[in-house]
Amino acid sequence: MDRQPSTPILSDMAYRTMNETAPYLSVLLPVYNEVDNLRPLYEDLKAVLDTLHHPYEILLIDDGSQDGSVAEIRALAAENPAVKAIILRRNFGQTAAITAGLDHAQGQILILMDADRQNDPRDIPALIKPLAQGFDIVSGWRKNRQDPFLTSVLPSRIANWIIGKLTGVRIHDHGCTLKAYRRDILENVSLYGETHRFISIFGHWIGAKVTEIEVHHHPRTRGKSKYSIAKSFKVLLDLPLLILLGTYLTRPMHFFGKIGGGFSLLGFLCACSVLYEKWVDPLAKAHRNPILLLAVFFALMGVQILMIGLLAELITRVYHESQQKKTYFVAEKIGLEPKQTQP
Ligand code: UDP
Ligand code: MG
């Protein structure tokens, strides 16, 4: 995406005077049975992060590993106070692990990456550079992806193309976990199911400026991949939800209205054709015309979908009002005092 950025992030100096000790960078790593990858990954990461001269934390989120990863995480955390960890009670999935990490990370800049060493920590300096130029999300693009072509690379290319078309976020690699985010963007994003791949899209909806850079990608050398080809189908199943959430969350009737209206129109056309036949040939029997069935079917579908639209309108009101969710996101306030509350 080549939209021009407008708001610069805090300059390093400004940030340091505000808060000398809190981490500026948080690197979040979901871990599920990656025992052999953890120490080499930590060493690679530390080598890169130490060169950046920013306070940082490495936040490991153990997602129910059974292979000794937890013991390794404890050992790393004991060695270096910059290593912090969250141990989940069981395997909740990568998205839930990432959410747990986001809930606890303290940095102003959050970097997500896989813990299997397929992403390369050496990309981090280049990844955070566009944030200083005013972008809010920088996505990695694994141009030379080192995964099986038929089961991973090809389905992901097709999914990326469809997602780009549907959402308007035209980056090459939505599935690449290695991304950098400004903290305030992620504070307004909720993740469910396996939607961590869509964080850039959720960010785009609330006005984040998204860009991408090429990153390295390595074959997995230790441990096993946790996903199969079914992953791409799941991504496709999430797409209708993406469209509904992205464009129609505050006006679902426009979404369901179009579909319901289309069905009603089809029903009406079928009914007209039945009447026309009767008009041309007064002896024709309408109940012997199969199109009559179609007319009834389409009309019923149309009414049902319109009613679902009405229900969705009610649900979105409950969603926004019960959780006091805003239908807008503010980038900056100028000359406004914090609102006075009534005593
Ligand atoms: N992962 C996780 N929970 C899961 C599945 C995966 O925390 O239920 C982690 C895994 O340890 C790795 C990252 O998510 O750090 C990506 O997983 P994987 O490498 O298996 O995915 P692939 O690269 O094969 O798509
Ligand atoms: Mg991997």
C-alpha cells in the first residue's frame, strides 16, 4: 500500500524522557512445542535487539507445549530479565496466544514473529523503520517463502489475492506473522478464532497506515509445522465475516438487504414469468409450471434474509452500546480538554 503517512510516532528522545525504563520494543513469540528452537532463536534475537539501543522485552507465550519448551522458557527468563513469559494452561491456538501477549506487552512498538526460526530477527531493524516515518503497521513479505509449494505457498497466494481484492489491503503476504505495529492500533483490535492473520486488515479499518517490506524466510529445521492445507480453507471461510465486519458492522441491513433484495427480485421475476405464461395461454396450469416453485422459494429466501438483516441491526446495536464501542477512532485531539464527568 502506498498511502502517505501523516502522524509521526514519538521521537526516541521524547519517549525516553517520558519513560526511561519501560520497554520501547516488545517482541511477541507464540510457542507451541518449539523446545529446540527457543535458545538459538533467543540468541539471534538478543544479538539484533542489543544493536537497536532501545529498551526491549522478549515476551514468550507458551501455548500448552508438552515438549519441555516451558522449562527452556523458564531458564531463559532466569538468565535475562528482558525475557518475560506467559504460560497458558493448555493449547488455545496461535491467535489466543498472541492475544495473551498483546494483553501483557508493555512496548510502544510491538513485533510479532513465529518462534520456529522461520522468521529472521535480522529483519527487525528494517521492519521498524517505516514506523518512524509515520506508518502504523509494517508487514513482512516472505518473497522467497521456504514452505511446501502445493500445500502452503500456492493456497496462500490465492488467499492473499482474494483478501486483497475484498478488503482493499493489497499487501502480498497477510499470513506472514513477522510484522511490526504501533501499540495504539492493536489496543483497538479484538482477535477471535484464527484471525491473527488479518490484524493488518482490522488495523486498516480503523485508519492505520499499512505498508510492507521484504523479509527473509527459512525452512523449518526443528520441530513440526502445526498447520496443514486445511489452514487455507479456514482462511477462505473467514472471508465473508471479514467483509461483514469490515464494511457493514454499523449497517448490516445494507449487507443483508442486498442479498435479500436480490432473492426477492428473482422470486418476483419467476412469478411474472408464470403469470405471463398464463396470459399467453389461458389454459396453462400455473401449478404445473416448475418456475412457480422457484418463485416461492426465492420469495421465502428473500424475506428470511431481510429478517436476518433486521436481527443483525439489533445485534450490532447491542454490540456497540453494551460494550461502549465507538463507531469511530480518533487519531489526535487538538485544544480539547478531557471531558468533565458529573459529580
Ligand atoms: N503456534 C502456537 N499455537 C498453536 C500453533 C502454533 O503458538 O496452536 C505457534 C508455533 O509454535 C509457531 C507459530 O505459532 O511459533 C507458527 O506456527 P507454525 O510454524 O507451525 O506455522 P507455519 O509456519 O507452518 O504456518
Ligand atoms: Mg512456521
